[in-house]
Amino acid sequence: MSDKKYKLAFIGGGVNSTIGKIHRIAATMDNKWQISAGVFSRGRKNNLISSKIYGIEQNRIYQNIDQFLNNEKNKIDVIVLLVPTPERFKYLRKILKFKIPVISEKPLVHDYNSFKKLQKLNINKNFLRVTYNYSGYPLIKELSELISKNYFGKIKQLHFEMPQDAFTTNTSKNIKPKRWRLIDGYIPNISHDLGSHLVSLTYFLFDEYPSEVMCQYFKSTKYRNLIDNGYFWLKFKSGIKGSYWISKSVPGIRNGMKLRIIGEKKSAQWLQIRPEELQIFNENGSREVIDNLTFGLKSKQKKYNRYKVGHPAGFLEAFGNLYTDYFEDFDKYKNNKLTTKKHKIFDYNNSKNIAKFFHAASKSFKRKVWIKI
């Protein structure tokens, strides 16, 4: 790979945006992308402050999205779309008219019906990636390889969970949710925020989506109009059975993502708080812990390890790995070498399938029955 860089422009993601800071660090971590322009914030002051912190020339900072697109369409390579989820569709519609490639924060849009509109805009012909960043952890990549090589035997069950404490009394005193996050649509925000990660990981690990779902949502905190817990029971065409649990009301659990996979021969467990350890459970009752070097299928690749194994990496590095993967995808796209064969990508089709799952889950919750997807 050469030392080339591609030019990014941000829409959203200014200094007043938590996720914007993460994208900025992740994108520039390996010196493959350069942030060159943007509409970082509706507020002029935050826009200017962002441009100084991000090192952007003043004449390439915009307050108007139409002016930005007209002026920058031939100067940038990719737009990073970081506006709030409910607003994403209207920005995508404008961007697609200029056929500018996009890397979007997840989820792509806020409801399933918007995907039909995007399809009419030929979004499938545009380069698009969505940042489901947990797939960037080296051991998640390793786990995917182990599953594909039948290391665990036929997969029988999966149980994924992602509890957090965002809406508990103590945490919510210090972290005030954005206004748009306090309004649930047909698909509750918690499913966009947390649940979509679990479905994306299911696809990444098994190359499959649930085919049937039974869902139970409920509310348990001071935000009386917001769903803060979701349980999902799953069936797959391959015969796998499973469950998801998502929550924003678990005291003291800041990010408790846990993946459990049960096969005929072996089982596995991965915790996001211990990302460089994958626990393997054997038929004879023994347990072993593997790391990035144990099998060396994917996880020991140099591009996923910025220093030697044994010096722990974490969330930011995983996000950086995703931007490295997307750099390679985009480079192939530019050179007409991009293929989707044997390559699990978070694109329009993946995002549509995730939205389709949660649309069916909401239907299940309202009707109190299993729903085929």
C-alpha cells in the first residue's frame, strides 16, 4: 500500500459532538485520511472553533450544505456523515445527487421506510460504508475466521447483550441526552444506538441475519416516554437460536457488551471490557483464553496492531481499524477493483437488513407474536 491519503469532509461532528471527536481521531490515526473541509455545526461559533481544532482552512468551512456540496464536490474524496440520526436521510438525498462517496455514522437512517426512498436514489451505485465499529476489534475478526473454519462445530446458539447505565439516576445527572434522543420513533432509539451493533456483529460473524423475532420492550427510568430496555428472541434459517438484550438502565455498567456463542464442539465468550481475550470452553469442561497471536488468522495482521501484542488496545483503536479497512475498500473502489465476494461489508444492504429486523421487532412488540422477517 502506498503512502497516499484521501480527503475527507465532515458534515456534523464538530467540537460539541462526542462522536465527532472519535471519528476525527480514528480517521487520522494511521495517516490515511485527511480532513479537508466541512459543515461541522449549525452554530457559527462551534463551526469556527471546530475548523481551528481540526486544522481546516477558513475558506473551506461552510454554514450552508448546498454551498458546501457545490464548492467541494471536486475537491474531496469522501463525506463523513455525522448529523443526528433523524436528519441523516435529508442530507443523504442531497449528497447522492452529487454522487460523492459516504462514510456514515450508524444507523444509516432512522426508519425502514426511508430505505425504499434511498433505493430510488440509486444509493447502491454510490460508495457507502457505515461505522459499526465493534467489528474493528482484532479478536472479533479472529472469531469470525474461527467460525467460518468450523472451529466450534455447527453453531447452535448465540446470546449477545449490550447493557449500559446512561439513563440511571446518577449517570443521567452528568450526561444530558440530546433533545432528539428523547423522542422514540416506530423503532426506539435504543435499538438504533445499541441493538444495531448486535445485529451488525451477527452478520459479521455468521454472514446471516435473524429470520424470526419475538420482542419485548419496556421503560424503567425517569424518561417515561423512552424505551430503555429491549429483549429479543431469535430464530435463524440455519437453525441457530438466540437472544439479544439491550439496556440503558443498568446501574454501574458503562458498556457491558458480551457475546456468547455456543457450538456443537466448543463455545466462546468475548467481553468488550477485555477486548484482547477470547474465552474458549471445551466439551471436557476445560477453559482456555486466546489472544491475538494464538491462531494468527486475522487478529495478528500488522494493520490491526499498532504495537506488539501485550500492550492493550481498545475502542479507539478498533474504530481506527475500521477506517483503515474503509480506506482499503475506497482505494479499490477508485481503481475499479472493489468486490463484495467473501467480504462482509457494512453498506446500504446491511443497513437495510438491520432496519428491517428492528421494524419487525417493533411489530412483534405491538402484536405480542413471533414475526417473520
